[in-house]
Amino acid sequence: MVAGLTLLISACSSGSPESAPPGSPGSSGTPGNSQTPASPDSTPSSPTPSVPPTPAGPPTWTKILQQPVDGQHVVTQQRKYLVTRSSDDAGTTTVTDRASKRVVAKHVPPAGFVAQSPVVIDDRWALVEDIRDDGPDPEIRTYRYDLTTGKAVDLASQKALPRISEPEIGAADGIFAYSSTDAKRRSCLVIAELATLKARTVSCVADPGYVADPVVSGDSVTFSEITSPQTTRRCKRLLTAPLAGGAAQPVAAAKNCIQWSGASLRGATVWSEIGASDPDQYQSAGYVREKAGGPARSIGSIVTDTIVACGNWIHWEVRTVTEGVERFQVQRWQPGIARPQRIYATPPDAAITPPTCQDGNLIIEVAHLGAGTKYTEALTLTTA
């Protein structure tokens, strides 16, 4: 099966293993108790969140690209560039100037490697990640492309940036967060700035624990820490830290040690919880909290690992089955509204990718797999 179609269908399959939430190869979930204070002199810059708008009428989606299911797939659309990935086995990544339609960079993974999402991008730079996870020697390689020249540099040669040790990357507007292993073999959450490669360590957990599931918003990063994995004492909890600097703070759980992932924005958090032994890892119990210390409110079942902050909203996916027909929705919430809003619903026989965000625009890709012509369409929605 082609890589692009596999990506879309994976968003709608059940029974995901504990170590790999839907759409995130090689990732897992679990928490730790140790925290490393932030380094105040190496804080990446971050945008200031805007004042939330008053919810209005139904939102309007714009089509970015429509392709055959084995054609090009949209990774992200930045204000200057469109990033697509082909359905070849390696996942060739192409960055195109939206105004001139000129290809400014094309990345073909080395033999044995496969491209990963997302691509971190700003007005000049793009970061592309490859992974080789087959065989006895797994490896992650990360490249930063200069979009003015099309040339790439292997970030392993940039000693100022801690090496990426897990494939999961959270990103928003040139700020990205990832896991790195330090000299003490601790798994650490790192926030970095694409343009300058300035970075700071937010929190660490001792081996065999690890950090995972980073989600970056306009003002914070939310992530999980896992301790005692593969044991009966396994515990996974969520923390959130401001991009502007400061230590990570735990997100109080509805049920301890089974948090999976979440997103925080202006002090509010949406998160999900699912036990490691639950037979259906694909769906989680969702919760919202308007501010730290406030009460948790249930938002029902959500699709695991689909929560993302974008603009003034936090978004996620919901699966419904009516009379045997499976459909998917995109829902959103922000502080001040009583209940989540549904902003997109798929037709029958359609698969959907987890939402991503770039420049305040939400992006999804929908595969139409029913009778007749099968195709994918990438859609975007302005959320700021």
C-alpha cells in the first residue's frame, strides 16, 4: 500500500499499540517526576497570543490541494510555502514557493530511511526529519534547509542543538519541541527556535522513563512524561511549560497516571486519558480545564493523539458510528464557551488525518474512499 494512503487510513484504524499512538511511529506515553529548571538565557522567542474572537457562524474551509490517493499529500502550508510529500516508500518532501510555484527544496531520504511528519518551517528555513527503525541500529536524522538556496545541513553537525532522540516533534510557527537524551541518559524535553537554533531544556526524566507527545501552541508546550514503562508501576502524566521560559507544571488528571496528550493555550488545557491496558487505544476520554486549578469537564470520547492548538482554539477529532456508518468530526473549544463546536464532519467512507497548525491556520487532509473516484483533498481553516 502506498505511503500516503497508509498515512490517511492509519488515522482511522483501531488497536494502536501503547508505544505508538495513531499517526506517530515510535512514540509512546508515560510520565516522570523529575524536572530540570529552564535556562533563562537561551529562551526561544514566541508569538504573543491574540485576544480570542467571539464565536461566530459556521467556519469556511479552503481547499489547498486535491490529488489521487497515491499522489502528493499536504504536510503543511506556510504563508510563503507549500510543503507536500509524495506516496513513494521513502516519502520525498517538496517545498514550493506559493507565489511563483517554484520548487525551492526537495528532500529525498537516504536509503533505508523514511520521512516523518511534521516539517517545521518559517519564512526562510525548513526542518525535515528521517527515521530508520528497521534492524538493530535505529537512527534519526534531521536536516535544516535554507529555502533561499535550497541547501541542507545535517543538524547532527550543529553542536549547539541537542540531538533529537525520538521521532515526535511538536511545532508552531518556527518554534519546535522534541525529546533528546542528555549525558546522564535522561530523556529531556527541548524547545528550540528554527531560525537561530537557540534551545533550552524544559524537563527531564531518568532512564528508563522518557518524555513524549509534545504539542506546541502560541504560548506554551504541553507534553507527557512516562516513568516505569513496561511495569505495573507505569505512570504517564502531562505537563505544560510557557514558551517564554519557566519550569514545567503538571496538568492535574481526572485519573492519575493515564494521561496521554494535550494542548494548552492562555492557561486553558484540553487533554485525553487512556489506560495502557485498555484494549482500544484508538479512542480516549477527553477533558477541558479553563485554568490551572479549575475543575475538569468531560468532553466525551476523542480520537487519541489528535489534540492541537491553533490560533485562539484547541482542536481534536471525534469518531462517530451511526447505524454502522463511521464518520469523523473536527471539534474545537476555547475558554468562555460552554461546549465544544463541531467545525467539520466527513462523509461516509472517508478517512482523515490528525489536524495540524501553521500560521494560525488549521490543516486537515481527507481521503474519499467510497464508490467512484477515490481522491484526497487538503483543507485549511483560518482560526486566529
